[in-house]
Amino acid sequence: MDKMLQTVFVLFCLATVAMATTKLRMEDHTRLNGEQRAALDELMKRVLPKIKEDWVKDELYILKFLRAKNFNVDDAELYFLGHLSWREDNKMRSILTEDFSDMKKDFPYKLDGHDKQGRPLLIMDFGQWDLDGAAARGKIDRVLRYYDRILEEVEHKVLTEQRRGKNITQFMWVMNQEEKASVSFASARCYYHAADVYEKQHPGAGSKVMFINSPSLFTPVMSALRPMLSEQTNDIFDNYADETEWKPVLLDLVDPSQLPPSYGGTKGKPKKKANLLVGTFHRDENGKWWWPSLFGGRN
């Protein structure tokens, strides 16, 4: 019995250390020393009077811009004021209320899961995005605004999780390029816009950005994009070809229950039904009672 108690105690200690380590890892992005704290306070004092949207006044939101400029307050102030001008020019305050229902079928994405650290998980089925069709219909600008809306939604998701008490400041992003056999002018424009907006308007927002199932033609595109990205952004951008490359990496970061089957997960997969005894009542996941008939189905 003593050995069993010792084993339980050791396992408990290991679990406690693991949880503490995870918490520290998540807090690394927000922990500041005295000099950095003073820099953030100074930046907040300068920019708060100029911010028109309450949620943009969030300290952790502004901190990203300060980090991007290595805590140089003057540089960060210019950077953040440029961001405010961009938000004003692009009417970002109202973008989440705009109707993009006509876009969801041809430009699918999901924002309903999280990685193993609790960060929101953005999944974009980019290979299915009909960019050439949008360009032919003169709607490519609308697609680019739709993309801007997606990142705005993600930023709000992160803030919502913070207000629920979760210690997160970033999101994870997976972009599936399966079925994208070529890189057209419309695709190239979208890639450029995506990288430019992320880099300039959402610095440090992502913990990891994974391109998966990328066609070989995407490699030179990635090479062309990297010079316009900061070292911090380049460090989190990774490009993978087939499943043997990306699946182990992705499953190390995200639990299979949070990923659709096409991403190596189990989310949305029908559960295997256990053997049911004919003539007896059973309760389903919605709490409804039913009994199986002799030849299958419900009665």
C-alpha cells in the first residue's frame, strides 16, 4: 500500500509540474520586466486618447505592436497610429456586421476549435477558395475584405477567451492548399494581401501558421513573401507538402478531436455505434429515448 501511495504522490507531483510549466509557457508572451512595463505604460498614455474602439484599447492588443518594435515607444507609437488609420480607412469597426453569407460556400474556413494550449484554431480550406472565379466576376476585392474580416473575427475570439479567464494572447492558423494545382494572378494577389495585412495589422497575433498540402509551385511564392515578413513572422510560418510532412507536426500541436478528418483529426466523424439489443430502449446524445428494430433504424 505504501508503494502505491508513493506512486500516486509522484504522479501527482509530475502532473502539477507539467501544468505549471504549461502555464509559464503561456505567460511568457505577456510577462514584462520593469523597463518593458514602463514602455507599455508610456505607449498606452500616448495612444489611448486616439482610439475610437473600446476593444482596441485592450492592453494586450497594444502590447503586440510594442513587441514588434522591440519596445521602442516612439517607433511603436508611429506603427500603432498607422494601424488606427488603416482601421479607419477600411471601416474595420463595422466589418463584423457586414453580410458575407454569399462567400462562405466558395471560401470556407472554420474557427471553432483550439490547440493544446487553448489558443483559438483557424482552419482555412484555401485550396477550395475559388479565387479565379471571383476575379472573373470582379469580386476579388470583396474576397480580400472577407479575409480581413476573418482575421478581425480571430482577434475578437482571442479577446473573448481572455475575458473568460484564459491566459492566451495568440491563435493558431492552418491553411490547407489541397486542390490548388497552380498559382494564378488572383492567387498571388491574395497571398500578398494575406501576408501584408497579417504582418502590418496583426503583428504577433499567431503562434503558428502552417501551410499544408502545398503544391510545388507555392515554394517560390513563399520565398517571395518571406522578405516582406519580420523575423518573428518568418519563424512561425511553415510550409509543408504532403501529409507525411505536416500531420505529425500538426497533431503534436492540436488534439485530433479539434481537427476534421482531412486534417488528420476525428472532429465530425460519426461515432461507431455499439451493438444494440433489439427490443430494448436506448438514449441518444440528445437525451431522446428510442429502441432499435430488428432490421435497423429507429422506432
